[in-house]
Amino acid sequence: MARGDLTNAEWEVLAGLLPPAKPGGRPPRSRRQVIDGIRWRVRTGAPWRDLPERYGPWETAYALFRDWQRDGTWARIVSDLQSRAQARGLITWDVSVDSTVVRAHQHAGGARKGGRIRNNRREGSPQSPTTTVWDGHAAG
């Protein structure tokens, strides 16, 4: 087991939340192995193609990740795990809001003198190069 892989206890909890495997096709990889690979990729942020061989083919891990993302499986798993943790009193739902405000000078935001609003519409046809109203002023 590599660092960051699921422990046996974690796998027992997660295995009960997984949808049934699709029948047919090639012999499947161990779901635990593939899920550990998905977790490795999400944790490290590495490209799918850099998935270590111990987790199986990157295409398998990517396909499972993509399918479960599309059908909502990941969201259901997170929701169920949160509910279980909440029931055991392991989560405190304190609100924490963090924000940053960076004030910019009015001219940095594109405002014009006298409070007039700049025309942001593009001119030209979709086939022509994009030209703005301001390009004509810059040309001379």
C-alpha cells in the first residue's frame, strides 16, 4: 500500500457506497486499485497520463472518474460520508468566510470620463477577425 492509499477500514466503508460494477468487457481491475489511482491523481494534480502503473492503466482510472462525475456518484459518496460523520458528531459546521477586496482605480476598470459607459460589443462578422470599437482609435 502506497502513502495516501485507502486503509482496509476506509475501503470497507467506501465499498458499501459504490454502485455495482458494469457487466461485460475486459476483466476489471480491482476497484480499490483504480480508486486509489483516482485519489492519487486528484491529490497530486498530475496529468492522468502520469498515473503510476501500480494503479493500472490511466485510461481506466480516468474513465471511471469521468463516468462517476457525470452520473453523480462522487457527489452521492461525499454526501453519504458527510451524513455518517455528522451523525457521529465528527463535523462542526462553523461558518468561516474569507475574502479579499482589491480596490482598483476607476480607470483600471474601464470607466470613462463623465460616467459614460464603454461599448463592449464586438464589431464585424463571426468570420472576420475580432475588432473592438477601440481598435480604430488605436490605429490612428
